[in-house]
Amino acid sequence: MAALRKLRWTFIIVPLLVVLTFLIVYPVLTLVLGSFRLEPPRGFNLSLEGLTLANYIRVFSHVRNYQALKNTVIAAGLGTLFSVITGSWLAWLTARTNVPFKRLIGLSAIMPLFLSSMVGALAWITLASPNSGLINLLFRDLGLPFRVNIQSMGGVIFIFTLYYTPYVYMFVNSALSLMDPSLEEAARISGASTFRTMQRVTLPLVLPSILASAILVFVFMMEVFAVPSLLAEPAQIPFLASSLYRYLGTVPPDINQASALGMLLLVITTGLVSFQHYVVSRRSYVTVAGKGLKQQIIDLGPFRWPAAFSGLLYIVVAAVLPFFAILINGFRSHMFIPHITRIFENMGTRHLDFVMSYAPARTAIINSLWMGLATALVGGVLYFVVAYVIYRTNLPGRRVLDWISMLPVAIPGLVLGIAYLWAWISLPIGLYGTVWIMVLAYVARLSPQGVRASGTTLVQIHTELEESARICGASPVKTMWRVIVPLAKPGLASSMILLFITSVRELSTSIFLYTPKSVVLSVIMYDMWENGMFGGVSLLALVQTTLLLGVIVVAQRVFGISVRS
Amino acid sequence: MRRWSKVVSSLLVVALLAGCGGSASQPGAAGPGDSAAGGATVTESNEVIVDGEVVATKELVAAAEQEGTVTIYTSQAASDEQMVMDAFMKAFPKISVQIVRQGGGKLYEKFATEFRAGQHEADVILFSDLALMEEVVKMGAVAEHIPPSDDKYAPEVKKQGIYYTVTMPTMYFIYNHELIKPEEAPKTWHDLLDPKWKGKIGMTPAGIGGTAWTLAYFHRKELGKEYWEKLAAQEPVQYTGGAGLAESVARGELPIGILPDVTDFQVRVKQGAPITAVFPTEGAPVVLYTIAVAKNAPHPNAARLLMNWYLSPAGQKAIANVRGGYSARDDLPEPEGKPAKSTVKLYVPNTEEIISFHDEWVEEWNQVFNYR
């Protein structure tokens, strides 16, 4: 047995470690090195000479950075809290109750994923900028004194909540659907009320999913730059990631300071991951135990309608309003609206005409699609295997694996993009400038989501299922294929779809690594954005969303599963 | 089994689509807003003429066509650059152009990293910030080349044989004429200091890039440091880019915006937003966008041809039609929607000062405007 174990160790852990080190650790190391130097470590210029603390001193002595840290933590904290509440509520509604319009609510809960945060910010600026936002125009022309202002701390928290709820939703929904209903049944048979059951049985069992998604979402909010750049910076409210973006935007870019600031975020994440580990390992959260999986549907009675209303309210705010704003932006020649009743004047197809005749846009759409596919497949399989090793084995070294897989989340995409540029440009394996380097970068970048998503699913599958298969004589591989994978399929499929969507939206890593042949949709949109062509951006956003929706629908038909599980 | 065949067929469809995907730029693909760039004609002395001016020798063109492709690294918006390059490809259909676009500092980072690592991808480089072009020259990453139109460019707008100004965005201000009546509108930099405009002016911070910095330099150098202080007292709203500011003014979010003229061209001229442009009488500073051939360019002949064309009347007309900025040449008509160059006071800043004063003055600007 010991010999077999040793063999497994070599055959599984070592290649995984090597792959993840190459994908993640090596670029991060160049980043760490860069933060201690005054000159970027371009090429293989990895010498240890001239190490200095100057970058850190500057970062820590800048008062603005402390304000930025404070603002970021507050906004991320409140944003996470509201996302968890909203996401869990919607997940519970769709997974466990008889609320009407269930499918619609489920679809809209993940709708915000289809919009990159840049487009979401554009949509909401159109809707709620203090003087010319559509909502404010409506108030003004109705004679009402209310105004909303998206360019504020409240605005940032609002957008955070809207755009990160889907992650919480997906994790919790998947957990609730996979849970063994007999546990709750037992509680109810013993006389507990619906509420009590929820509190004492359901909630604790779904807690690891909530926690995992909360931590993930918190870290995302800490590191996203588009939202605070567009909403908070103009109001002179500093945030960490947008400050980082400013360092990179100066001429010449202050990369070394940016990487020092990035290291700060890295330390915070590591702390959070360790914390999550500690909490999750305290108890057993096994719930999928191989019995029939028919879930109890709770009858809400008269509360169905207020509940449905809350779901529909979310749809309006998260999907309908932003899409309306994008449509208006995309089909009006210019955006000056003297009175709200004249909102549909000045419509035209100039943006559409431009986009249709812009050859790079066509290339970009095709590139984005198939790179998304490649990322979903390569990443999906890789993460599943990694998650299996971390959560389902006790091989030595799996903690390290876990930690490595979480690393990318701490580092803002832009900084990571530069790290990849530095790290991979001199490697003689001819990756630079090809599409594959971008796929690899996406796979590396999305490993936190991917591994966590697969992990959450795996944690809930009881070991006795595997053990019974093994007892019947199945090899480990066969067990994996015949027992684990089918059970994990909903979670696996969700995670692959999530990977696909995220990689199509991904921008910050793509910016540094693309070449004309490998240009992607998000880069085209960002370029138009910087050029003030908001009409064109809106139109491409519509194209992007339609494509993503199309893929989801096809995936649902083909795989017979839905993202709501 | 049926399910798997569905998967396979879906994948096949996607693969087919990918296979049919076109490459980045089709030679001869005309986009909207196509300029009046004509085709090339050859004279008896073996010179190639486009739009009435010599652009290259026959040998250069033949060598360039042999290379067949050229890559330009540019800080101008890719969609804009694409339209300009479409005009080039119409004149030289056998050469296809690949555009790599990145904002200022990031473009520099990409180019410098590649150069140092020996990965030469760029043929032609176009920077919106003169300081970055100077850095690149210092690095030894620029090749020497004198275009045929060299004598049409004054010494202030070029470094002879090294880089040349390809377009000259001008810093001025605009206002929304649905919100402000033309009689009441500001007409000079000093007019902006009127208390009635407090909180109603948008601008970009000096440290953001070449255009904003050039304006800050001009204000302080020509109007004195008090101008900064008085403008700061107007509590202007800081935008991270001119384009976003132009859009804001067009929408009516802010009535006045101080920005480079190329950022409002699309929205003011092409889309018909209610915007009026003002060239202040004290002077409007210009920014030099410069172009050069990269050293060790993979396609050196095509690179030189492209640069020659860009600086010729054909190229200058193409870019004026897309971005609306003045040409650095004095012998060409003004862009659409602009007053004749001779009727406005354009200010060309001193190159050495623009570069050497940058860090110190930007720091002071940040303090005066309380912008950290």
C-alpha cells in the first residue's frame, strides 16, 4: 500500500505542482521581485542586485493609500454582505421553494455575469449620473426632487452587490440542490418547523458554500479596478485597485510601485484563504450521500407573490435597466436628451454600421469564442483534478496546491498581466504572441474560481460512495469517472460555463498579451471605450451578451443541465 | 450516444467558424469615413506619387510589397488607426497592416520589454507622448530614416531623421450650447475663471498624459502659477480621459470641458452633438504625436513606406478625416469643423522643457489642485 501511495504521489501531485508553478508561481515571483526593485525585471533580468524597500516606503507613506485601503475594505465588506444576502435569498427561492417565475429568476440571477464590469459601469453612468442620468432626467421632468448619484461610495457598493451576487447565487444554489433532503426530512419529522429546520439543518450545511463564495467575492471586490475607476475616482474617492491603475497609467508607468501595492493585496488574500481553510476544516459538511435526490419544495403560500416580486425587482435592476441603457447608447447618434420624452429621438444605426464594417471586431468575436471554449475545457479539467486532490485525498503537498491556486485572485488583473508579460516573454518555447499564451493566462487567472467551484461540489459528496465503488473492485480512475464525475457534473458544468463567460469578458490580462491575430472582444471594447466611442462599446456589449446567452442555451440543451442546477 | 454526437457537431461548427475567421486587416477593406487617399502612380524618374506628392522610390515600394505586411504600434485608438490604415492599404493593396494598440505608458512598456528581450514585432511606432518617444530614442530602439516630406516639417515638430509629428492635437475647451447660450459662453482661458462657472468645468489631471500635461505647462509658463490657483478655486471635475469628458459635455452632464480637440471630434462633428469648440485667444497649446521606424524592424522597407505615406498629404488627410487634429505641416487644408490654422493662436511648447519640467511641475500641480 505504501508503495502504491508513493506512486500516486509522484504521478499526480508532482505534475500538478509543476503546472501550477509554471502558470502561477513563476509570474508572481517576477512580481515580487519587481516590487523590490526600481527597474522592472524585463526579460530574464532576474538578478537580485539593487534590492530596495523604496517602493514599499513610498506606498506606505502616501496618505492617499491608507484612505484607499479604508474605502476598499468598507465597500468590499458591505458589498459582500449584501451580495451574500441577495445571492443566498435568490438561490434559496429558486432551489427550494415554489416561487413563481422560477426559471426567469434563476436566469436573471446570473445575468450580471454577462456584462463586464466596464459595461455595467457605463450602463449605470448612463442611468444615474447626477445631472444627465436617465433616472434623474425622469425625476426632473416629473417634477420630483429626488436624485440618485452612482458616482459615490453608495454607488460603488450598489454595483458591487449587483455584479457579484451571481457568484454567491451559483455556489449556494448548487449546494442547496445537491444536499441530501433526508436530513431536513428527519428534522421535520422530529417536529421542527420549517424555519427551525432551515436554521438548524439547512443553514449550517450550506455554510461552506456561503463562506467560500463570500471570501471569493470579497477578494474580487478588493481587486476590481473598472468600477471604482469609473465611479469613485471622478468623485475623488480613492480605492486600492484604481490607485494601482493610476500608477500604471502614468507616463512612464510606475510598475514597481504598482507591484508593491499589489503585494499588499496578496498578503490580505493569503490571510483570508487561511481563514477559510480553518473554518471549513472544523466540521464535516458531507451531505450528498447517494440516496435519492428529490428535494423538498417548500410551499410559500401567500408569500409566494412578495417573494416573486423581490426576484423580479432584482431582474429589473440587474438586467432590464442596464440593457435598456445600453440599447439607448448603442442606437442613438449622440446622448444629449433635452427632455425625457425625447429619449427616442436621434436614433440611428451609425454605431451598428461601424461595428459591422470593422474587420478586427469580427476577428475578435471569433477569437473570444474559441478561446473561451479552450479555457473552459483545459481549465475545467485541470481545476477538477486539482480540487479532487485538495479536497478528496490526503496526499502531502495538497495544502501548497490549494494556496497556489488561490494566488491569482489577490493580484489585480492589470498587474498580473504585466507579470505574465515579464515572465513569459523570454521563455524559448515560443508562446509569446500566440493565442495559447492568452488561454494559459486565463486558465491561471481563473484558477481561484475554478478550483473553489469544483471544490465546493466535491466536498459535499460522501466518501462512502467512492468507497463502495472501490470495494466493488473499481480502480481509482474508474471510480472518478463513474461515480464522482456524474455526481459532480452539475457543479463541474457550472464551473466550466463560468470559466467560459469570465474568459470572454476578461480584459486586464489580455491587454498586455494580445497581438493583432489574437485580439479579443474585450480588448476591442476597451479601446473604443478609451476613445470615447460609447455607442460602439454598447453595441459590442450587446453582441457579446447575445453570444454568451447563445452558448449557455446550447450548453443547456446539449448537456441537459442548467446553470441553476 | 446521441448527446455526444450533438457535442461533437457543436464543436465542429465552432471549429469551422474559427477556421473561416479572417485575419486582422484585409487589404483593401474600406471602412466608413474613408479618406480621399488615392492610388499610387509611378513617374519616369521611378518615383511613386500619391495625392500629388512623392512618397517613395519604385524600389522601396517593390521591396515593401515583397515584405507584404507591416505592424504599427500605436497609442491612437485602434478603430481610428484602422480607418487611417485602410486608406494606406487602398493606395498599396499588396501590403497588409497589423495594428497593435495600447495606451501611452503601456505601449511603451510592451515595446521596451520586447526590444530588450530581442523579440522584434514592431515595424513602426506612434506615440502620443513625446517624452516616451524620447525614452525610446535614448534606448537606441529607433532606426534612422528621412522621409521625402522632411522639408515640409519645421524643426520644432521633428527630430530630423529620427521622429516626425504625425498629428497635432490641440488643447482647448468646449461647451454644450444647449446649456450655455453662445453670448454668455467663455471665450478665453481667463473667462473660465468667472465665478459663475464654479463646479461646472471638467478637465484632466496633469499627470494623466501628454495632452493634459502640455496644457498645465502652458498655463503656468504663459499665464503664471496664479492661473493654476484660480482655476483650482473653480473646483473643476477631474476626468481620467478627454474622451469621457467630451461625452459628458455632449450628454449635458457638465456644460464645459477642457480637453484635446481630437477627443471631441467624433461626437461634435460626426455625431452632431450640441457642442461648440473654443480656441482661446491667449493661445492653444499643441501636443506632438510622433512616428518613427523601429530598429531591427522585421519589415524595414514596408515600415519606411508606411511612415512616408503617413507624413504625406494622403496620410495627413486620412488622419485629419478620422481625428480632426491639425497637421504639423502648414501647406495642407484644415480638418473638417476647424478654423484655418492661420486664424488661431497655436502654441508649440519647448521640447526640452516639456520633458525636464514634467516631474516637478506635475507634483506641484497635484498640490495646487489637491489631486493626489
